Amino acid sequence: MRSLRYLLRKEFLQIFRDHFMVAQLLLMPILQLLLLGNAATFEVKTARMYVVDRDHTETSRALVDRLQASRRFVVVGASPSVDVGNEWILERKTDMVLSIPSDFERDIARNRAAQVQLILNAENGAAAGVTESYAAQIIGAFARELTDELGPVRLMPVKLIPAMDSMQTLRAAPIPAPAVRAIDIRARGWYNPDLNYRDYMVPGILVQLVTVVGSLMTAMNIVREKEIGTLDQLSVTPLSRNVFMAAKLIPFWIIALVELALGLLVARFVFHTPMLGSILLVFAAAAIYLFAALGIGLFISTLVDTQQQAMFVTFFIIMVYLLMSGLFTPIRSMPDWAQWLAQANPMKHFIEIMRAILLKGATTRDVLKPMLILVGFAAVVLTLAVRQYARRVG
Amino acid sequence: MTLAANSASNGIAIDAQDLTRRFGSFVAVDHITFDVKAGEVFGFLGANGAGKTTAIKMLVGLLAPSEGTAHVAGADIRTQRDEIKRSIGYMSQRFSLYADLTVRENIRLYGGIYGLTPDQIAERTKRMLDNLGLSGSVDDLVGDLPLGWKQKLAFSVALVHEPKIVFLDEPTSGVDPITRRQFWELIYAAAARGTTVFVTTHYMDEAEYCDRISIMVDGKIVELGTPAELKEKYRTETVDDVFVRLARGATKGEAA
């Protein structure tokens, strides 16, 4: 055990003597968080809207005003011709065309129902979906206002997504007949009432950052000793393998937790991420999760001989974990096999835990199941890694 | 047990019987048998690729033998690796102190690993650096030292726990003749204190400094004796000539 102290001292000396490493460990994650926290969002700030108003009435103008007043839409052009609008979409000069038919106000007055057409540029499907839902919400609110004045009014937005290479078909396509269904959709986001994507993203990005430190730095550090030959030198000393591994894992475990603390401070004071649950619980989950991440790093270090290989393999694994973690795409929209695979992804569980604790104020009991999965995962990975290490070095 | 005890009391530091290591179909070390007496400076000679490093790695416990047995300081290399590790020092072919730690930090680390007390570490650090004339560099990063100094320091660190046997794998490769000379003075000093020295080299002039030498060609030990015996047997002036004659038959050569 005394030799562990000497080794830990050596590890910390080496880590903190390497200024690039210190920057990499402490500064870069913070910069990354600031950058990604601001940039990685599904939110569509302002969509460009082209207006084809063939009604030219007070009501049609009120609808356009209403959309603009939301600040979600900005009118970039207008004409009575839907063809011109389509061309604007084709030329990517607008994100959406709002087409109001000529009998809009009359239909409302007579039938208490009317439709408007939304033509969306869906090259970026996610953005188009968000744009459409904003528009639908605002149109719905407008209909409720009219209802207050006139009695029940239904406004039906009819969505049309042209294929960008076949405008001909679009022109020929008739406007579908209004489906007379009185569905009043009122979306309300629970736990994240403002649908603030940043609140949703920041905990996920934090997880990604501690994972990189945990896995990549551990793998690179051990492989570096292989490369320079000091691993052989240590192997001929009476140093036990377990002490050696503990000395490799403990520093990065501590540093990753410090990094998490820094990241949480940035989240709290820069992004005002809500922190409803216990921060202690966040750290408890992180402490467990990191054993899995460090285990992956240790395992990789037994498979490769150079730092370059370590980097490639680690990035490959982290990339797969990240893309299948639910950070960028909801796991529920993945194919079945991928959903099944995602269950074996510790990053997914930790991101879920983080979001649940921070955004929902989940308690230990609420996150017990994913926590236990993490414990199991950490135990399996670490055992495998230690075994593999013993086989390779012993 | 009795065998081990016997060999230790007989003054045998290392004995190897039919020690063999294969990598796939390639036989790197081919049934070598030899022994090294306690306190001896034993030169383990051979061309590059003859199998010296593989043999040394088996003796220090970094590599398991495919066949054969060996005892180091009375302990079996297959079953008593931990005992062996406590009684040996090893300086590998690659420089393996930490370049990003200072001289003092390197010595402290290895001293600590071998279980020396902080007082012992402080005392040995001072003595070692006085011997090497490195006292002024105690807080310099090892990476900033000239190569010759690094090698001498690595040797001294390999001896920090005062092992019974020290294995040196080409300790002088790449250093200038003067430093090589000084390095051999360090080796003699260690031997004079009773440490057995097992040294590989391909500088044949260094072979003349050894008590006994073995010459390895293509994984086999083809000759073993004192430098004087070998020179007489082959009727040559130098060990170099002996070596050239023996190595001419090599098939594996540099590429192996």
C-alpha cells in the first residue's frame, strides 16, 4: 500500500507537469461545454416565412401578424402566387411558405372552419418538424382567439413537404380537401416547460466530457508507458498489478469528478441549467459511471500498443456510445435492434440519470434502476479489463 | 526447494537448463544451458537478433519460457516470480526512467516501490548522486540530461534496492567511448560489492572486461568460458575475432 502512495505521487506529478495535459483536462472541457452548450440545439430560432395571401382580409393579415409577433417567424417575401413561393423554397430563400386561400375569412365566418397551407423545406427534417410545430401552435392559438370572439373556430394547417427535385409534381398536386376533424392539440412540455433544448443538452454534454477523460486519458496514459518502456521496468519490480492499476485509475477518476464539478458550475452559472435534485446524487452516479468509463480505457490499453491506436479505438467506441446515447436522437426512434443495443450503453443510462436528477428532481429511488445497471456494467467491464490486463502483462 | 537452496549456497546466481522460447514457429531461444556464479560479471554476447533480449526477459520474468527451466537467485522463473523480482535489478535496452520526472523523483519512485523507507531513499539518493557526480542535477528533469548521464543514472536506479543480481541489456549502446569506460567502472564497483552482473552487449571490447562470457548464435549458446580460454581455443588475439568466426555461421542475422 505504501508503494501506491509513491505511484500516485508520480502520476499526479506527471499529469500536472504536462501543461498541455492540464489544459486538455480542465480547460478544453469547459470551452467545449460553452461552445456546444450554445451551439448544439434543436431549437429553430427564427424561421424565414414567405407569405402567399390570396384572401387579403383583416383576418388573414391578423394571422400573418400573429406569426410574426411570435418572433419565431420573419416574413422574407410575399406575393399572391404560390408558384413564386415554391421557387423561393427551391432556391432555399425561405424555410416555409404560408399559403392562405382566397376564401379564408369567408369560410371562418360561414363554416367556423378554414385551412391554411404550410409548405416546408424539409431538407433538414428535424428543423422542418420544429418549424411546423411552432406554426401549428401559433395558428392554434389564433383559432382560440377567434373562438373567443365568434364561437368555436377550427383552423386546419395543411402541411406539404415538396421533394426538392420535383417541383413539377408539387405544382400539379391539388390542395387536399380539409379533413373536418376537431382536434385541438395543445402541447405542453412537462419538466422543461419552455422546451429549452439547452437544459436538455447540457447534462448530456457533461457526461460526454467526463467519459472522454475517463476512457481516453486512461487508455493513452497506460499505453504511453508501454511505448516508452517504463511498463516493462515496473513489471520487473515487486509492484503488484492491482496497485499499479489502482495508481492508474484513481487520478483520472478524481480528475473526471473535478471536471464534472467545474462543468456543473458552468451549467449553473452560465446556462442556468435547472438543478432540482441532489447534486450529491449526481456525483454518486458519476462515481459509479466512471468506473465503467475507466474500465473501458483500461481494457483498450490491453488491446493496443501505441497511443495512436488507443486514440482511434477509444474514439470509435465513444462515438458509437454517444450517437446511441439519446443525446442527439431519441432512443425511441431507433430501430428495435438499436434500442436493444442502447440498453448496454452506460452513457445512455448516465445521461438519463443526470437529466432526471437535474431537470426532474429525481431522488435515489427514482434512478435506482439505471444506477444498478451502471453498477453491474462497471463491475463487468472492470473485471474483464483487469483479467485481460493480467493475461497480457502477466 | 532443496535444489534452490543448494544452488544458492553453492554460490550459483543463475542456472538455466534447456531454456527455450518460441514465437510461433520461430525459435528465438533454443535450449540454452548455462550458469552464472554469484559475484561474477557474466557477459551474454550475441549479434542483434541472436536471442539475447528474449533470454533476459525470461530470466527477469517478463516472458514465460516455452520449455526448460531456470533459477534466478535460487527461485524458479516459472513459479517464484515474486521472489525473483525482489532480488534482481533490471536495466532494459530502452531507456526507461521517466523523462518528465526529476532525478530525485525517479529515485524516490523506484526506492518507494522496492519498499525503502524515506530515510533510506534520501541517504541512497545522496550517495548515488555523489558517486555519479550528479549532485548538482538532482532537481533536473531526467529528459534534459545527456544520454551518457541518463544511462549511468538508470544503472544506479536499477541498483537502488541493492539487488543480488542485476541484468543489463545492452546498457552502453549509443554512448561515447569515455562514458562506456565510466559505465564499466560502475559495473566493477557493483561487482566488488558482491552484486552478480549479467550483461548483454555487442561491443566485443567490453567482453574482455567480463569474468566469463557466453556467445549466442541463432538462439543457441555456441561457446562459454573466460575470455582467455576462448581466445586460446580459437587462437585469436581478441574476443572480437572469436565472435566473428562463430557468428559467420549465423542464419538469422540482423533481420531476425
